[in-house]
Amino acid sequence: MQLAIVNYNLKVNNAMPYIIETWDKLDHQQQRQQRRAAHLKYLDHNMDLLLACGAKLDDDGQDLGGGIYIINTEDKQIATAFIQQDPFYLGGLFEKVAITRWRKAYFNGEYCL
């Protein structure tokens, strides 16, 4: 389950990691719950690759059906491989996945531009 990835040190000011945003298919909350434990285990095994991640919630704290991951790599192929090996992805949970470069203006309390 762990990706064999060379980790980049993204504390360098000009490094630009990737954001992955996912949207679940409608009426797939049960499928999300069934795969949640495997998904969390996958994230745990790949913790070195994650700068941050989590589910998208509404203002009342209810699950909106999707998530955001900030991936510690400057290689889009690594970001793509990461999401394609996630148990949520493998289970067909996602309606849409967007992978986008992210320019850090501020990161971990520091100005990066």
C-alpha cells in the first residue's frame, strides 16, 4: 500500500506541491464508510507524502462527499499515482478528481514567495 516515492523537501521557497480535490458520486456515503478504514490505513502508510488532507464539510460539520489532499511532490505522476492507489479511488467512489499545482504564498507560518 505504500508508494515508493522520493520525497521532495518542499520547505524550499519555490517548491510547488500538488493539491488533489475529490468529489464523491451522489448517494455513495455508505460506500465511503465501508472503505474508510482502508483509506485511513493507506494515508497512514503514505504520511510522508502528505502535507495535509481531509474531508470537505458543510458549515454544520456534515460530510460533503469528497476531500482535499496537499501532496508533498513536484511530480504530477506521483500525485496521480497517489490518488489512483487510494482505496476510495479503487472502489469507484469518486465522480471527479482534480490535480492542480499549488504555489505556496504562506506555508507553516512562513512567507514563501
